[in-house]
Amino acid sequence: MSLTSIEQQLFRRVCGKYATGITILTVLDSGGTPHGMTVNSFTSVSLSPPLILVCIDRETSILSHFAFGTRFGVNVLNESQKELSTWFARSGHDRFSGMAWSPGETGAPVLPEVLATLECEVTQMVEAGDHVIVIGAVLHATWQEGRPLIYFNSSYQSLRSGTSAS
């Protein structure tokens, strides 16, 4: 059975109809310099053991800092952090220049005032098309009350107060 691929722009538009949260993926290089990028391809994988995954484009330079055993952070952004998301999404500059951060419990870079953090260790890397799926064991996590920054239909969104699906 042969499958025909759909056109990339159609695929991008259809996937844009799925609302996602926004995270900043952070990692230290071998010299201790922090690196980060905006990621919305993030999800939980397992509760026992606690595992998450992120998808990283093969062409992205941050990928070179990931290997089995690497400690990294996933910083879940709140609705007031659109500028932070945009800053870490742009290339061609030092994304941590002038940026406040601290080492988390595992040493992974953690950003201040985010909605939640997950500090992880790479357990598996799977090549998939033009991306690499990085699976991480969650070693430490924190959260605070607030609303997430949402990405839907190729733009930032926020949750409306007092509404829920029934």
C-alpha cells in the first residue's frame, strides 16, 4: 500500500487548528552556557514512569546539545509571556542575552515566573522525518496558579475567564 503525502502548507494549516501551549526548552552546553528555544511540540508520554517528549527540528543548532543523559528544562509559559516566546523563537541572536534564569534542582536552566517547569533527563531520541523526538524522564517539576499562553490558528491566544466546556 502506497500513501501519498499531503502538501506541507495544508498540513501546517490543519495542524494549526489544534490548540497547544507554549514552552521554552532549555539546556546547558558542555561549557555551561544556556541555550533555549520556543517549542509547542511538547506532551506528556507516561505517568509511570513520568515521561515527556519534545520535537526538535534537525536543522536547529540546539539539537547538538542533546544526547542520552542530558539534563534539560521545559518551561511552560503563562499568558503574559508572549514576548518571551517570540524572543526565544527568533534565531540569529543570543537568546539568553540579558535573560534572567537560574539552575534548577537538576542544573537545567529554569526561567522565572513561568506557569510550570519540568526538569528532565534524555532517555531516548527518535528520528522522525525532519525532526528528532526527544523523550525525557521527569526528575523534578514545579507549578504555580495562572493561565497558559496558547497557540492556535497561527497566532497567540489566551483562555477566557470563567468558561469551560461541558
